Amino acid sequence: MCSSDLGVLATEMEAAALYAVGQARGLRTGAVFVSVDGTLSNTRRREALSEAALVAARALVGASGGE
């Protein structure tokens, strides 16, 4: 099965290592990516990082059987 068949849009090397170790140890893993560049204002960059943190927190709560 190809990663595009699973809905994967992108990956990078650090997350690939995280997933490989998780699979080898039987652990669930995940990653949140925020792509930022020089065109974003500092305010928008902080907003994007805050939004990503919220997504990650919700995923962790959901994975632990919370809301």
C-alpha cells in the first residue's frame, strides 16, 4: 500500500524516525507540522503554532479515551 493511498500528504525525516521506533516498540505515535516562512507576521506565526498545539492536545485527549 502506498502512503498516498492512506491520505498522507507529506512527511519528513524526523517524523519517519519517530514512526519507525514507535512501530518497532509497539507504540502509537503522531506528529503535527506547521509550515512557516518569512512571509508570515510574528502574530500569524504565533497563531499558527497555537492552533497546531491545540490540534495536538485534542488528539492526545482523544487517544487517551477523553472527550
